[in-house]
Amino acid sequence: MRLFCWLLLLLPTPGLLMAQEITVFAASSLNEALTEIARHYQRQHPRQRVVLNFAGSQTLAMQIEQGAPADLFISADRAVMDRLQRGGLVKDAEPLLGNRLVLATRRDLPHPPGSLAELNRSDLLLVIGNPQVPVGRYTRLLFAGLAADPAYGAGLVAALERQVVSEESRVKAIIAKLSLGEADAGIVYRSDLGNSRLAGIPLPEQHNPRALYPLAKVGGGSADSDRFYRFLLSAGAEEIFRRHGFIGRSRL
């Protein structure tokens, strides 16, 4: 009997075996940065497991609207987050970080363009985001600003639009097409250049829209997800985001 009791004491309890999960839906452009942040957090909180679900902001918002279980949501588009707020599906939305567009080009091009204007060549194939996703909407805001500026003009924008061979639903898909040699240039987020082998050409600052990434709690939330929510808003997390090419929360 005594031996049986000792064996019972040695058996792990279910609470110790099962990690507490925090599910985060996040824009695909956050993949590398948020994965690193989750690792840092889990080292500090070993009994918690951060589950990351990356996709386009619009896709993730639709999943939340359809009842997909999530604790936190980070969108690359304020309009998407506002829609969920109006529907009462998220709360405590806070600006988390920012981003900028950049012109990415393959490094093996025989005559690489040095600016956006030099991209106006019939031999260069351009890939952009489709208008239903944040990177596509920001690209069209960029084009609208360029078209209205005499220094660039509507003619340049029309020429660039004729060179578009694909409109993608995710930034990572644009990067993939360039990396595979299926296109020559693409308009992506500045943060996406970090782990790629692509060259980055700055875009005119006065016409380059700033992408704002809000963070919010989904549904009722829990004490564990509140803790990770606060961690994401911390100076330590901001430093990691900045190293990955994002604009930190303190500089928004």
C-alpha cells in the first residue's frame, strides 16, 4: 500500500503535463519577428505555449468572424481591425508597430534599376499585392501619390501597372516569386528584406504610406493571453521588431 502511494506521488499531474496555450493570429509579414518574440516569452514562462497562426490580415479577420479560436490578433491594416471592433469581436486595440513599402529586386539582374523611375522598362516583370490585402492597398496609395506628383506622373504609374504580371494575396508570395526568378521586382514591406537575398530600393518618402499594425485581444481572453499582450507592448519586444525592420511603437 505504501509503495502504491509513493508511485502515485511520482506520477506527473495533468496540470504539469499540459502547457497553457496562447493562440495568436498575426499578419504573415510578422513571421520571423513574432516567432523570435514568442521564443523569448516562452523561456520566461515555460508552462505557456504560444501558438502562432500567420496569414493575410483579411483572411485572419474572416476566420475570427467565423468563430475561429484565437486570443490575440495583430493586423497589418487598421481598417481590418476597426471592422472587428465594430462587430464586438476584439477589444483593447493598441498600435503595436509600423512598416514601410520598399521596391525589392533580384540581385542577379544584368541591369538592375536604381530607382522606381528606372523600373519603367518593358523587360522587367513586376509583382504586387492584390487590392484586397493590406500590402496591395498600400501599393495603390503609393501609385496614387506618384500619379499626382509632376515629378513622377500618371504616365509612369500606367507604365508600371502594365508591367505587373501577378497580384498576390501575401507578401511572402511576392518574395517567393522574386526568389524563384519568376519576376524581377516587387513592392513589399521593408521588414521582408531581412532574410531574403533581394536588393531593396527606397521609395519616395513623401508618397510611401506608413503601414500601422494594431494589436488587440480576441473575445474574452485569459490571464495568460493578457500577459503575452503586455509582453508584446514592452520595450524588449519593440527592440526585436526594430531589428527585423519594423518601426517601433515608440516612434509611431
